Amino acid sequence: MTAHSATLALDEAVRARLNEGEDVLHLGFGEAGLPVAPELIEVLADAGRHNGYGPVAGAPQARAAAAGWFTRRGLATEPEQILFAPGSKPLLFALLAAVEGDVVLPCPAWVSYAAQSALLGRRVIWVPVSSEAGGVPDPERLTQALRRSSSSGARPGVLILTVPDNPTGTVAPPEQVEAVCAIADRHGLAVISDEIYSELCHRGAAPSPARYLPERTVVTTGLSKSLALGGWRIGYARTPLGGWGRRVHEELIGVASEIWSSLAAPMQAVADHVLGDPPEITARIAASRRLHARVATAVHARLTAAGALCRPPQAGFYLYPDFARRCEFLRSQGILTGTDLAATLLDRYGVATLPGRAFGEPDTALTLRLATSLLYGTTRRECERALAVEEPENLPWIAASLTRLGDAVEAVVGAHHRS
């Protein structure tokens, strides 16, 4: 039996509590938490009359726009390398269906990679990430894991990387991405690079694995995070040039033709507009990037003040604190696992998070994933205000949530008690 996605299940449970009048601080769901840009509503309305099926891979103008978008970001791309889908999640599943072999994942990793692998009957080979950043396995441990798994009968075929990363909110350094791609090349692995947070790097740009293993890397991305269009379900993939890339592209089209047929025509019009990088859209993304960075940094300060080990945020709106240093106090309170810790925060203090178990870690790990993107306000006006100011963390409604979170975490982990 396939379990309900941990992130979606928690979001539905929290929203049920909110509907019942409970006061919950929702840090468990990776929704971008911002209103739709007004000009995109106009684009969508104008495209509403388009109700016919289109090409499976996408309309020519949308594919050309996506190719231009990648090219301007340093990955020269032709329209024939692009395929659109209703979100990047089905693209990832289709890619796993199209590429043979067991799946190598960094640990921790986004919840759906392992679940999709299981749906396809693929073994998952977990490899820990480094202490600096997540989303990319530690190179030395990757080599060891591949040797062990092959000797035990596994058939490693696909390596999934997340650059920038969910759940840690970090960006692996270029030299680490390059080293991991070299290992993948030596072992004949295909690389799926999930880059849906690439536009939300707080500083600089993320190093795409497609730069280091261009002939065997497929990039997936979408508009859910950069423009808060999760409910519009717009995803797209870039397959490599060359024989292997062409074969994967044809396999993807075959899978897509039997599952989703094509991305809805009005959404392709939105993608065509956005991927042309019009100034109002790039400005909107820049404002979102600043907001995510400021609030995530403020939350990070409160987590470390409470005694957590936590990588500083570098992209998106996630944090992944580890409370192992508070294990003795937590054990004295009957909190033995990450699941216990998340449940205590929710039941006692109304703070919703996800335990590290959802991301591939053992439940004994006292880790949580926090998404800071639903702290920006409860109304469109509040969220737009948060986008507009230089120091959004000082707005009254955001500051109050930060204080509440800090107080709750400190109380649960006994920040003022010596272990």
C-alpha cells in the first residue's frame, strides 16, 4: 500500500485544525506562500479560451521560451530538448520510469524521490550528505555505497541530485557537484538534477550538474517555487543532446502521452510569458528571493539559539535543524525520536514541522524540516507588504511568529537546562 505523501498529509491535517479554529504555526509544507503576480492572472485569463490538446512535449513557442531561459542561464539549449508537464513531480516519476536501474539518493532527500522509486519497484541506495550542504551525496561515501550496493546485487542506474536542496535549504559547492558527477560518469549512472529552487539562491547561482555531465544529465524544474504557482502545476525538463538524451526524450514523450497527454494550454501560455524573463517577473522573483532569505535567516538564528545544529540557509525557504545536542533533556521528557519531537511541538505549542524520518533518516535522528514560507501573512495585503519591505522579519505579524517559534523550540528542547 502506498502511503500518503508526508508533506501533503501534514498540510491537510494542519488545514483541518485551522478550519476547526486551532491556532497553528504552519512550518511543515513547502508552499511558496505568496500571492500570484497580477500580470500572470491576466495572461491566464487571456489564454482561457485555448481548450484544445497540444503537442505532448509542449507548444513550439513555450518550448522555445524554455530553451531561451536555460540558455541565458549558461546551459545552451534547443527547443527539441524541452518537455512540459503538469508539475515537475510527474516529470520526475516519468524519468524514473524511462531510465533503468536502482536509484541513488542523498540522505536526507525530498520525500517523493524514494516513494516514486518504490512505486516503480526500484531499490533505493541512500548516501549521506556532507556537513556543509545537502542535496548532493558526500563523494567519498558515494563511491563506497556504489561498491557495496553492486556487490549486494543492486543495479545502480540513476542518481538524483537536488541543487539547491530541499530539505536543508543549502547549495552544494561546485567542486562537490563536479566530483559527484565524475563518480556518476565512472559508474555509468544517469543524473536527474532537480533544480526547482534554482531561481531562489540567496546569493549567486547554483551549480547545475548538467555543466559537469552534460551528456547524461536531465534537469527538471518548474514555476511552483520561484513564482508561487504550485497550484497551477507548471513543470518542464531539459534532456541532453546526443543519442542517450534523444532516447530518454522519446521515452518521456511516450510516458507523458499515456499519463497526462500535455500541459494544459493556458498554463503553457503562462510559461511562455514567464520564461521570456519580462522585467516585472524577474523583479517579482528578486523580491521573493530577498523575502525568503531574510525570514529563513531569522528562523535560523532562533534555532541555533535553542541549541540546534543547523546549516545556514542559502536558497529557498527551508531549514533542517538537528537537536542531537539536546538528546539527554529530550529523553528525560519522553522524546526519543524525531517523530516524537515534531508531535510535541505540534500538540503542545501548535507548531507544525516534519521529522527527518520523512526524508530518509532513521527516526532516532532528532532532526526536523522547517519551511518558513507560510510565515509571510494570512492575507494578500500582508504578503505583498512582506515582499515590498527591506526587513520583512520586523513586520509585526512575522516578528510575532518568529517569537512564538523561538519560545516553543526553546521550551521543548530545554534550551535553558544543562544536559
